[in-house]
Amino acid sequence: MRTLYRQFLLAMLFIITFSLVAGFFVANYLYLTSSKEVNDENNVKVALEMKSALEQMHGVGLDNYMTSIGNIGYQVYVISDNGYEKFFGGKFQDTELPDFAREQVLAGDIYHGMKEFSDKTFMTGFFANELNNTVGVPFTYNDEQYGLFLRPNIKLMFSDVHSILASLLLSTIVISVIGVLWMAKQLIRPITQLTEATQQITNDNYNVSLDINRQDEIGQLAESFNTMVEQLQENDRARKEFISNVSHDFQSPLLNIQGYADLLGMKEITEEERFEYSGIIDKEAKRLSILTKQLLLLTSLDQSTRMMRREPFALHEQLITIIQKYRWRLEELQLDISYSIQPVEYNGDESLLENVWDNLLTNAMKYNQKNGTIFVELASSESSVIVKIRDSGIGMEPAELDRIFDRFYRADDSRTKDGTGLGLSIVKDILALHDATITVSSKVGIGTEFVVTLPK
Ligand code: ADP
């Protein structure tokens, strides 16, 4: 695998090599365009000073003088017109010198070998240790005509200050490389941790938490990741609980149906018992049917597959129709219903909202008390439509109020009534799709009031 770290290392080596090569070309260009000439001039100046020193010298031999010049850092070649020819100082790698250079200098002219040095050489001419890469000046010594060719001894020059500079450059490069690689490791480590954690999650293991404390973008990424993991853990827990609730809620009516169907098959049961058992089977089958419908509705609300169909409709008519639908049931339960309903046109999903009022109204009936009352109110303000459904029923404890919108939650006092515990969670989901809110206030033994606020 091409690890990030290896890519970083390769990129780093490439950049160093590239910058060295580019730097060399820049230095070479500068040398060829300006330094080369300046270098030549400077060396001619030095040679001319030697020439005047030599011409005024008495007593010290030419060879001795040249040897000390060689010792202080120059490579020297001296010739005369009567055949004298000697090298002093460091050795030249290439001792070829064009004849015209010798003739020119012995004739009294200056030879600018450094300035004229070939441009084609790949290596910077400054370093070329060749005899033709020198400057030559004429001088007279003991009435004889001499030629002095010289160039600085690069080897000697490099042995002092330059070696310090070279080691400075080298150590800077080495320390930078180590530093950058360390930095890269610090950057890559949390990414590796993130990758491992993601793999764990892919394998359904949500018990992972990243221990990355950074203030930068990677820190933010780790924080978002941890939040996502918490959310996934919660979803996983809810999913498992949902599945176990669904299985349980299907299991008990099925067991009842099975048991009572067996009893029905027995010969010795009375007509009365047969009637009772078939009634129970019918009730449990209805319960299963309601449960299935509610689950299907919840799933479609969850997956948003059921697209909202918003259309303006008469909300007041919808509420009155539902109240009328339950009139016989209200009478049966000896409940008194009253309402105050304003005419309101509302733009929403009519059939989904019907589920909301149906649920709230059937709850107000189911959890009511004998001779109880129900009050329904529909009012409209500038920004919202408010629906209130109040009952004088059994009420709820404050702790129960926090949970009534959870799927499958049923308060203990309600267990005796028919129900699935899904009604209010469906209500909550439908209202969320309408950006609406629902609040509840309740007192045990006194009653409950649900207030739905639909934005206009
Ligand atoms: P259920 O099918 O049990 O009615 P819901 O989701 O509609 O399920 O309601 C959840 C629980 O909230 C009920 O089981 C009941 O305990 C409580 N509840 C809902 N409405 C009322 C109400 N009007 N009065 C008292 N308790 C209520």
C-alpha cells in the first residue's frame, strides 16, 4: 500500500533533489552572467599586485616567493621567454594551456582565461581546476620577461570557512528532513486511528472513541467522528429495542390467537365460551392489523418515502368530521364532548393530519373517566393555527410525560386499555414533517391537554 508517510517521504526527497538541481542551475547562470567576469577581474588584480611586488623585489628568489604564494592558497604557473617553466601551490587537474595564451602574456598582455572559460562545461566554471581557467599577467624579473598564471586553490579555500558553511547547509537539510518527517508522523497518526475506528464501525462495533485532542482541522474531524459514533450507538440501541418491542407486541396476540383457536376446536366447550373465544381472537387480530398499519406508517415517515402532499384544506371540517365519527363511541363511554372551532384553511397533508387528530381524540376517550368531558378547540392567529384537545381523564405523572412520545411507551395505568404505544410517536413524526410542535400538560386524576401549534 502507498502509505501517506511514504508518499510524504518521497515528495520530500523529490523536493530536496529538485531544489538542489534548480539551485545549481541558478548559481551557474549567475556565475556565467556576472560572477565569472568579476572573478576574473579580482584575480587579475591579485596577479598584478604580485607582479609589482616581484618587480620591486630584491634578494628573495622568484621560486621562494612563488612557493609562499602557493602555500597561502593559489595555484601558480610561471614561464619565461628563455624556457623557465614551473608550477607552484596546488596541482592543476588539466595542465593544457593554449599557445596563444603563453605568447600573449610574454608579449606583455593580460590573459583572461577565467572570463573566456567555456560556457558549455556542465560544472560551474568556478570549480574547474584547469590551467586554461586562470588569469595570466606579464612581469619582468632580473631583466627577463616572465608570465604568471594563477587561480585560487579551491581545495584550500574550502578547507576553512567553506567547510563550516557546507556543514551548516548539510546539518540544516538533515535536521529539516527529520523535523518534517516527525511532523508528518504526528499528522498521519490520527488519520490512521480514524481509519481503524471506521473499520470497527463497519464491523458493527460501536464501542469506539477517539482520543485525539487537537485544536486544528483534524481535531474537529475527530470531534465530529465521536459525535457520529454516539449517534450511531444511540441508533443501534433504538433499533435493537424497536425490534425486540415489535417481536414482543406481535408475539403476545399471536399466542392468544393460537391458544383460543385450540380451545375453539374442543368439543366440550359451551356456546357461550365459543362466542367469548372467537371475540378474543377477533380483538387480537384487529390489534395485529392496527399494529401493522402503524408500523408501516412509522417506517414510511422514517424513510421519507411517503412524500408530503401539502394542499390547502378546511381544517375545521376535518376536526368536526372526526368528532362525529366517534359520536356513538362517546355516548357508549358516557363522555361529554364540546368544542370551539373557528373556520381555518390550512396548507398541509390532509390524510397525515387526520391521523394526528384521530390519535389525540381516541386517547382522550380511552384514558378518560366515567362521565368525563372532552374539549376540542381550533383557533388561528397571524402566524399559526392552534389545536387543543383537553380531557378530564386519568392524567399522567410528570415522569411519564417525558416518555409518551417514545415508540412503544405505555404508562402503567394505561395497560388495561387497548393500545400499541405507537400512536403519539406517529403524531410527533407527522407534526415534525409540518414543522409543527406539540406540548402536553397533565395532572393525575384531573386530566390532560395536548396543544398542537401548526405554523402557517
Ligand atoms: P397507546 O396506543 O398506548 O394509546 P400512544 O402513543 O397514543 O399509545 O400513547 C402513549 C401513552 O401515553 C399511552 O399508553 C398513555 O399511557 C399515555 N397517554 C396518551 N394520551 C393520554 C391521555 N389523554 N391521558 C392520559 N394518558 C395518555
